[in-house]
Amino acid sequence: MFQLNARVPEETKEQLDVIVEHYRSQVTVGRVSQSHVLQDIIKKAYEDIKNKK
């Protein structure tokens, strides 16, 4: 596991909060954390880039 400490603008933090709340509203069982959401976003972006090659 790799720990990522990053400084982001307040606007980006607020956008992440909105995205996390959206993910939480879609999940009926279990918990959703910011790290889960970031992992999902990165995985989807990576797959998108990989599929465009």
C-alpha cells in the first residue's frame, strides 16, 4: 500500500467531497471513503487512457 499526501486547492477538496457523497448515495451496503473514491477515479481514468491507445 502507498500513502499519498497531496496538497490540493480548497475547490478540489470541495469537489472531492461532492463526489464522495454521490458515491455514498449509490452504495447500500458498506462504507465509502475518500481513498476508495480516488482509487476508483484513477482506475477509470487509467482504463480510459489505456483503451484509447
